Amino acid sequence: MPHSIRLPGMILTDHTIEVPVDHSDPSGATLTVFAREVSAPGGADKPYLLFLQGGPGGEGPRPAVPLGGWHARALEDFRLLLLDQRGTGLSTPVGSLPGMTPQEQADYLVHFRADSIVRDAELLREHLGVEQWSLLGQSFGGFCSLHYLSAFPGSLREVFFTGGVPPVGLPVDEVYRATYARMQELTEGHYQRFPGDRDRMRQIAAECERGAITLPNGVPLTTHRLQTLGSGLGMTGGSEALHFLLERDPASPRFVSDVYDAVPFGGSMPIYTVLHEACYADGGATRWSCDRVRPSEYDSDVALFTAEHPFPWHLNETPELSPLADAAHLLAEHEWPRLYDEDALRRAEVPCAAAIYYDDPFVLREHSMATAELLPQMRPWISNEWLHNGIRAGGPDVLDRLIRMTRGEI
């Protein structure tokens, strides 16, 4: 029987199932998938809303006490299911995969994309005896949601996307070229607001070149890792946070601690690094696309920022990731199957609504709008009020608007 506990304003019920590592081989090795059900007191009969977290490689959120924001809005209409996607949280975790050869690691990790996550969700839906449920996909969770619409539309009542309507059939090089262009726009916007930060970046980069800054894991801070601080510019409030970080003395312990926490592709989320490009690969191999299409200006101007751009050097400069370095190179050459079926999406008569953020550098509005046109019941909402983290920054308002859009109230 599932285990339940009561917290102020909510009831938590834990669910665990065993699923195949490879869904094409149901009799093979298995792993555990965990999901936490959150319901309001008296709300145990409400329909399910499955939340698909961003990432890849991010665990489902843990509910705050007292419950607020979009979680509280969700409980007005739903029971909320917070899924720890395979490899994360209380599901069977992916760490450094000791005892495996690089080829064995790569062969294992190919089963951690959106298609496998959706198959896990289908087994969870069947386990719970649910005929249909609703989805809320944030960022990479939206990629999973679109695959769900492509593969199992009959299982879905409605789908809400927040910053996560992915491109369909677009070559991965074209995707990343566009993200670099958007990041350069956001970089210039940041320096217009905080003009002194450009010189601060150059001064800190000079300290990096001298080998004068060491991160808490003992690795020297390099200039190219410093440039990845631009990931924060994709978030509402991120420009301000970056400014307050850059104003610190780079010799201070607080500076190196904050940089370590702020740069993406660290060791705590290995799937995020080794499969990030793969989540955009709607067919074909990625071959370290971010590295290949990186504009040459980044070499000549250290004040330019990158964002969600994984590079081969991430594996070498992060001790926690180095055991997966050879596997990551194998995955970069892997020929990925298609994630989306355009014909199936055109036939998917499932009500959908999407918050598409105008300046989002991670999932670009141009790509999202092209995909939205495939879905016959999609209602897109383009907003410049928030960036990629609108579902968190916007409190209950973003989800409330999406719910009312699918129901024809807006």
C-alpha cells in the first residue's frame, strides 16, 4: 500500500513502481521510478496533474510548507503528481556508473531520454488505474509532454506547457546557433543595465587566466566556465543576481562558492550534462553541436556569456563527471531516433496551452510557435513578463491562465 503523511494543507502519498531499463525489452533489467502525490485535504478524488520537471536530469520538486505558488493553484483543480524522472531523486539514480565500461555506460544512458520517461509515466498511469490525466511540462518537461502527445494522446485530458514547447524536426546545429544569438542579445541587454559589469567580467577573466581562482571542488575556474554564468540571464531575476555576483571580490570565499553554485553542468546532475544535446536531437547524432557551432566571438571577447551549452571540457573540468567522459563522447556520436511524429501531433485532439517567453534563450519562441502550429487545439500565450522560470517567478498566475485558456475562459 502507498505510504501517506499529512502536512499543513496537504496530504502526501508516495508511489513506487519497477519499470524496464529498456522498454523494448520488458523482460530485461529494471529500475525504480518514484512519484509523490500531493492532494488538498478532501481532494483525493480530483483528477491527476502529472508534473514533468525541467532538465534533463532534474528531480521533481519537493512541496514547500506552507504550500504556495503554482503548487497551491494546481491543488484547486487537481491531485498533483511530482515525478522523479528515471535517474533522479528517489528513482534509481544515475551517478558515475562505476563498474561499467564507457560503452556499457553509454548503452545504459541512451534509455534516459524523453521517450523512456514517457513510457515510465504510462506504466505509472496504468498502475494508478487512471484512464486519462493532465500534464504540466516545464522546460524539458515540455519536451516529454510533446512526445507524450505524439505517442499516447489518448492518455491525456489536457496539456500545459511552460517554457517548453520544443522544436520539431529541426537540426540540432540550427537550434544551438539560435540560442547563441539570443544569448548575445541578453548579454548586451545586461550590460546596458549594468555597464560596469563588462569590465568586471574582463577583470575576473584575467584572474582566471592567471589561475588565481579555485572553485570549492579544487578545480581552477577557467574563463570559458566563467562565461557559462550567462545561464542565469535566461531566468527572471537572473540579470540582477549576476550583477550582485560579479560585484564581489573574486578572492573571497563567497564569490567562488556562489560561482560554483551558479554555473550549469556541475556534478550533481550528470544526466543534464551528458544528455542535454540529445534532448534536442529529433533524430540523428549531435556530435557536440554546442562546441562546433560556438561563435568565434567568444574566443576574442571574454565578456560574452553562454548559457545551456554543454562542452566536452565540462567532463574534464568536473571531477564528479569525469568517469562519464568517454561515455559522453560515445553518446555524442549516437544516432538518436525521432522523438516526435508530425502527423500524430496534427491529429492530437487534446486541449493544450503554452506559456512561451519572448526572450527565452533555452527554448526559443520562434521554434515554439512553429511547433504550436502543428497542434490543432494548442493555445499559445507569448509573454515578455517572465523568462524561462515563469512558472516559479509568476506564482499561481501562469498556471491559472493556462488552465483557463484550455477551458475557453480566456
